[in-house]
Amino acid sequence: MNPDDKKNESLASVVERITESLDSMSKGQKAIANYILSNYETAAYMTAAKLGEVTGVSESTVVRFSMELGYEGYPHFQKALQEELKVKLTSVQRLNAASRFSDDASIVKSIIQADLDSLKYTYENLDEDAFSSAVEMILNAKKIYIMGLRSSSPLSSFMHFYMTPLFDDVRHIHSNSANEVFEQILPIGPGDVMIGISFPRYSTRTIQSMQYARSRGASVIVITDKADTPMTEHANISLFARSDMASFVDSLTAPLSLINALLVALGMHRKSHIEESFEALEKLWKEYKVYDTGKDRDITSEESKEENT
């Protein structure tokens, strides 16, 4: 296959490109290809020099290998392979990918650096118009449905917790059972908004629910990692935050930051509403001692001293 033809096949996976080109590869390139196909969860995180070392070829051969597959260079090829792994790897394979870390110190530094890189990428590629449109759509909604399942469940729970004081009718869809999910979103209709949150591996239930919401005339806002995924097929507005795979754990630092920004923006528009809500809540929290103010400890301590004397 001609490299120029491969560049046009944007939907072809890395593994598909390698498999289709295998017969026409040189001996050295076949060694690289076979290693990647057998060990792709670890190969995706190897430098070109390291991949060349384990396959018995030069670093330049590895670079040419990636370019002949239609990529601009090895970093572009490596990133594409890593993106593909986020969707396709099982939890066990993700765990095996963590073997690239040498010790605890390298783990903490690598993970924090990866989160910093994700935040930077999300910041630099933020679609401000889409963000503003999402804020406006939510502000004008009759009812708001928030859905994030499996590893995205903490994100949807966090969003629901802070959206509740902002709006009168916010519903959190939080079941992995197909029947229960559709029972919860059954009433959705025109004027309502569904916020679907999912990152690799994407939740089928969330995708199906967004499709149902659109079929009922509701608007859909998606929070996910990139445009060319099933998550965006039924979205009116898509907001993107980079998510990386940290071994078996999904790193959701950047998505949480994006959700924080969305909540703050909504809060500024609903300032008078939440002031009333928070005043009422503060009275309840104080009455039922929901939060530790320090005073309760002081009183208890004084009472204890009096009893002891």
C-alpha cells in the first residue's frame, strides 16, 4: 500500500495498517511489526531507540517504519497507538502496560507529569464557543439529565452534586442496568438537556441513552476526549478534555478541570439563585451539624473538663 494512500485512511487503526502492509515489509520492518502486534501494550510506550533495540534493528529503521505506515514520524505513530490502546485494551492488558514504570518514584512523577500534559493540551485546544454554547443550553433547559457510568461515574456524581443548588430539576442517571437507565430517562423530551460523560473505554449505555435523548427531541452535550468517537455522534455540543490511560486507572484530571470550569460559569449566571439556596442550606447544615465548625469540639472539650472536675 502506498504511504500517501494510508494518510487518507484516517479511520484505519494502527494495527490494521501494520497488518495490511506486513507482506510488503522488509525483514527489519517485519521484526518491528511482529513485536508490536504481539506486545502492543508495552511497545506503545517505548522510544524508537528502545523498540529498535528489542527488535534488533536501528532507530532509523523504526522511524522509517512509522513513516511508511503513513505517519509523520515516530512520535505521531506512537501517539496514535497509545490512543488506540485506550479504547481496546482490557483491564489486564492495561495493568501489564504499567511494567514500563521502574519504581514507585517513577510512577508518581510520570503520572503527575502526564496529568499536567493533559491539562495543558485541554487548555490549548479548548473550543471557547462550544463551551459558551453549552453554558447557554444548560441555563435554558427545562430539566437536566447528567449521565456518566463506570469510571466516569465520579465525574457525573461530582457534577450532579454542584448542579443541584443551581437548578430546580437535575437528574443523575447512575445505573449500569439497561432497563433502569431507560426508566430514568424515559420522560426526557424537547427543552430538556442530557449531559453525557464518557472516556475510553466508552460506555455503550451512555451512547445509547444520548441517542434516545436526541430521538425524543432533547438536546445533548457530550464531555469526552476527542471528536471522532461514537460519543459525539448524537451530540449537539461536544466539549473535549484529554484523558490518558495510567495503567488500569483512567486519568480524569483534565475532564474534572473542564467540569469545574463549567460549574463555575453556570454559577456566575445563577448567582442570585444559588445565594438563596446556599443561605437556606447553611441554616440546615448548621442546625443538623453537617460540617465540623470547630466550635462543637471546643464545647465538647469544655464539657469534658467540667465533668472531670
